[in-house]
Amino acid sequence: MTQQEEKLLERVDGWIEESREAFIQDLIALVNIESVCEPGKDGCVFGEGCRKAADKAMEIAARMGLQTENDEYYCCSAILPGPRERELGIVGHLDVVPAGDFGRFEPYNAVYRDGVVVGRGASDNKGGVVTALYTAKCFHDLGIPLQHTLRVLMGCSEEIGIQGGDIAHFLEKHPAPEFSLICDSCFPFHHGEKGIMTANLMIGTGGQIESVCGGIVSNSIPDSCEAVLRLDSAAASALEKAGCTVCVLDNGRIRASARGIAAHAAFPEGGKSAVVELAKMILTSGVLTGKDAAAMQFLADAFPDAYGTGLGIDGRDEIFDRTTCVGGMIRTEDGRLIQNINIRYGTSLTYEQMKQRISERCAQYGVQAGDFTNDPGTYIPLDDPVLQLLLGTCREMMEKPDMQPFVMGGGSHMRKLPHSLGYGCSPQNDPVPYGGAHGAEECVKIDSLLKCIRIYVIALLRLEHYFESTEA
């Protein structure tokens, strides 16, 4: 690190300490907005919640002295103009997954406790967005010169499928920044993302299953599931012995439920599907027969693990390691169970090969697979000079020379925004006292976010110098 950079960081560190309380309050204000993306709802492109979050983000940015830009609520930007129109970007998103059972805390009444802010979206990705905004404010307040314009780009539809929506709309009207840091990752950085594939499995039933309901989104392992069964009340005892939570309803019906452990579909290790747990318990009870028992058997057989072995698509490769496959939402529709699946894949099998294998395996059970979607992954080789610059910066500033880049199963704006990299905001595998992204009691460490600001300041200055030198 140069003497000039060391002197600058002394000023940045003082500014960060003075800004700490305001940073926490701005993050809490954003987390308190229930910005679940609901396309086309309430006259807003992504729903009223996302509109409110975008308005709040732009309000915060304007208060900081930054320019704001609203791209019809597909996304919004905070802009620090530079002498050049060419831009460097920091990119995040304001939408969140639904809260579900959030544990001991209220998901949209955020609290600051034990050094973290707890609330839905605190980690994914409102903490990153606030970090990006305060990075721009740091440049503004301290008068740190940038030749490029700095754009903080905040999307509103990342969680529901990034193959369209916010970034696609932005790129229709704007050129991509010369380079962008995606603040929806971990340090040192991720330089590859698996492909994302989804499908619906239509499972026929007989007359004993009235409904099954579990999960809230495709990209999260369900932590709760319940089935309403048309059975005599005498079956309640067998269901209870098998481990179900049971409630005898009227008209010869029983509600059986089970709990699981929520986890992001991209990082399923440690998760436990409540749908699969309930199916196994019902099978153990022996209360169902015929097509209804077969439906539960299929659910148990299709998801024995999180790696697609039950559907015949398990595989691994040298870049992305193992394929993952989880069952997300399950619902009842027109007398059938509709089980959504969410797959993160590398290069061991192609999309078409997996589609064929899933269809063939399902057909063995009389199950129909359909509604397939595919969002191809992305990968940047590590010998790219910009990646090496950013890796060196992170290792140096975090004093961790052995930090290693990684690839992941998660999907971020990196795969749709040219010249971008998942960089920050917290160290990889950074332990937190409560929950992680998409899980109950989601939280984010404030100290990690504030340390990210100083890394972003140096990284952006070094990026600018690099692009100026290569241009010459």
C-alpha cells in the first residue's frame, strides 16, 4: 500500500466512525420495508413494497448529496458525478424473499443487537446496498477525487429471477459501467455462478390428500409444511406416533404438519426440508393407501439429499463441484400436488440432459415434469488482470494473504451485468450470532460492512488507475 493510500485510509477510518450510528439507522429503515418482489402488483412494476424501498434508498442518497435516478422502479441509482461520463459501479438489490417463520424477531421491525442488525434482507442485500451508498458518500464528503462517475445501482427484482427484470431494463436504457462491484457476495470474491434451473413436478393423488402446503419461494428449503388429510380421527394417533404435529378438524379431516430447517437453495447444506420430513412421517404412519401413499413415496424418494440423486441428475465438476437440487414450494392445484424444484448446476450435465433425466425419473412414478426454466451460469478465469488487482487489494487490506476466490450456486446480478464481479460485503464464512440469508433471524454484522467501505474506496481508486493506464 502506498503512503498516499495509508493517509487516505486514516481519513476514511475517522469518517466511518463518525458515520456509524447513521449507517445503522439507515439500514434499519430499509430493512423495515417489506420489499418482496411481486411483479405487476398494486400498479407498480414490482409491487408497492419494492417501490417504497426504492423511494427510501433514493431519499437516503439525496440526503447524502448524491444525485438520484429512477428507472421506472425496475431499479434506481445514486450517482456521484465525475469529470468523465464513464462509470464505475457498485450494484446490489432492494427486494427480499418472504419472511416465513422468522423466529424470535419480527422480520420487518429490525433491531440492532450483539453488533448485528436483525431483519429480513439485512444480509441479502440491504446491508450491501447501504454499504455502497455510504461508500459513495465517503467519496463525496471527503472530496476524494474520482475521474469516473460512480453509480450505485439498486435493483428491485433479483430474488424472483434475474434472467429478466431490473438489470435487463437498465441495460436497455444505459451502457453498463466500465466495471461493477456486486455487493451481494463475500470477500475475497466469487468469479463464477452455477446455472439455475427450475421445474414443477405434478403429482397425482387419490381421495385421501385434500391439500399439501409448504415453502414460500423456489430458492429456499421449506422450514414448515402441512397436509390436510381426509381420514377418520382414529388415524391421528398413528400420525402422532410417526412424529407429525396433528390437529383433528371437522368433517373427517386431519391436519398433519412438520418442521424443517430453512436454507438458501444455493447453499443447502444444513437445511432440512419440512416437505420431505412430513412425507416420511406420513409414510411411516401407514395411514394412506393407493395413489396418496404413492405421492408421499415420490416426495421421499425424489429428495433423499440436496444433490439431485433422487432425480438422477447428481454430478460434479472441477470448477463448480456438486450439482444441488432442492424442493422449494409445494401446493395443491386441481387435485394434484405441484412440487417446485430448484437446481444449481455446473458442467457435469447440460440443461437438456437434466431435463430429460428428470422427466424420465418422474415418469417412473407417474409424475409429470414441466414448466422448466433455465438461467445459464457465468465464469471469469482467475488470470484476468482486474480479478488479480481486486484479489490483491482484498488480501492486503484484510491482512489475509491466503484468502481464496470461489464460485457459488447463488445467482447475482453478476451473470447479467457485463464487466462485473461479486465483491463484498463480508468475509466468506464470517460467523454471525443469528441467521443467514433467506433463513430465520437473518442478520448482518455492522463491523464487517463498515470495513467493506474502506476496501471499496481503495479498490475503486485502483480500478480507476488501472483503466486509465490501459487506455493510455
